Amino acid sequence: MPLAALLLALLTIALSAYFLPKKFLSKGNTKEGADAQILEPREGNNGEDAKTKIPISVNYHLTRQCNYSCGFCFHTAKTSHVEPLDNAKRAMLLLKEAGMRKVNFAGGEPFMNAKFLGQLAQYCKSTLELESVSIVTNGSKVTSTWLAEYGQYIDIMAVSCDSFDEATNIKIGRGTGKHLQKFKQLAELCEEYGVMFKVNTVVNRYNWQEDMNAAIRAIGPKRWKCFQVLIIDEENGGDKTLRDAREFQISDEEFRFFCDKHGHNECFVPEGNGVMKSSYLLLDEYLCFLNKGVKGKTKSILEVGVEAAMKDVYWDDKGFQERGGEYDWTKPSAGGCGEGKNPELEF
């Protein structure tokens, strides 16, 4: 073979290897070795390149620490890490520049770091001018003093309540007997400070037959999100995890029973396991995107940027829209469930 032809053939082989798509590489052949995680495209991407996806709404799990012991928790206290406030602000700025319109602060329990949370919420609402800043909390550490200072920067406060029977809450691990008392107080405080009140309920083995209609009518929340209890292998799926949620599992039929009983409430938003796993864009305590229900996470967005990180996370943006992920999320907003809030919240 002539020398020129031989060189051309070798060059062709080299270029082919260089541009070979990552999905055809085995884990052991990546530069990071056997521990590297290659996340292949899945159904739900709608044929779009990941770089075209806009992170409209992001859940920032700023801490894994929590003062409750809910048996089904899917974001357990593996670390005590919390980013410095300046890093968190930089991350929020990068996300805003990439198209984020709503941020939801979650945990763990975000009020374990109440001052950090308040200052970051103020930055997101006042400086970045995000459409919506929301918080998911168990409610136990929220105070009127905190709301007086930072409530103006919060659009939605989502408070977890899995039962209106305190004995059931104790069995689940949500508090030690005063959860409902605090829950009622917080509903009143949110109304006082102009924060939209949302209720989050995890439907599980101990509450799927409970009738919550009267209690929800008394509260009159903006939204009532009801999740089917979710098992994630590396978080709450077995003997080697900090939580074992298998005893809380329910069937799809049992979840449907709960939904049929409560679906007439205008604020009712059900979410089964199928839609939950991939329709949320989750940022962990290290500012890395998580693949919920799928092993692996991205590098920190401070290290690689939002666009590069988005290429390595599976986010079902179509599922996000189909589950009603985009809604009237900016305060003030009138209306809720039932005839309006009962000032005495009798349930």
C-alpha cells in the first residue's frame, strides 16, 4: 500500500475513534475509569438536544440535614454539607442567566439553616427578580420573626402534612406529637404575611385510606400536592440505606383510591411514581444536578456551567409540563380550596 494511502487510513481510524459518541463507550473505557457514569438518552427528551432545554424551575436541596425522621424520606442525611452563601448566590445567578424562572428551596429541612435560607431567598427575589421563590419545609422551625424579615421574598411556602391524625404522623416519623399544632399556626402566619400556602402530602401505607377533605377545606391552600411514596434504591430502598421506605409502599390502585376520594378539590395535584422520577430538576447540596431515580449526578454548575451540566442530567421537561409544573406561582394570588380559609382551622 502506498505510504500516502496508509497515512490516510490511519488518520480516518483515529478521527472515528475521537468522535465516537460517548454512549457507545463502556464505563471502563472512559477517562474516569470504572466508576464513571454514562447517562444515555431516554424517552421523554422529545428528540431535543439537552443543551436546548431551559431550566425553568429548579429544586435546590441546600442541605440533607433534618430534625424529623420520616420513614420514607428520599433525600436522606448522607452529608452535613452546605455551600457558602456566595457560592449559592453564584449558582442562582448562573441558573437565572440560563432561563430559570422559579427556584424551590428544599432539604432535608431548609430551616436548619434559616439565616442562609432567608438571605438566599432575598437575593433570588430582590436582586435576580425571579418570578417565584418557594420553600418546602416540615414547618417545625419556621417562626414569625423569620417571616417578618423574609416573608416578603417568598411566594409559596409548602408545608408537609401527611395526616390530620397526630398518631399517624408519629407513626410515620413526622414529629413527636405537635406537628398539626405547628402546621395550623404556620397556615395562619403565611396568610398574615402574604405568603401563598401549599400542602405537601406523601400518600403511603398509613394514610392512603384517610379522608382529608374537611381538613383541606378548612385550610384552603393554594395547592395540595399529593405524592405516591417513592422508593429510590440508594436513598431509602433497603437495609444499607439510612431509610427503608419499603414498609410505606402502596400500590398504584391504592394511590388511585386516595386520588378518587380527594380529586374534586380544585387545589388537588396528584403525582404518582412514574411522573416524579424524572420531571423534577434537582440541584443537590454540592450544586450538582441529580438524576432522581437514576444513579449518577453531574459536576457542580460552578465548575462546568449550567449548559454543560444539563447535558449530563436526564430531565423530562415534557413530563414537567404535563404534571402542571408551570402554574400561577407568583404572589399575590386569590383563591384556594373550599370556601376560603377558616380562621380557626378546625380539623
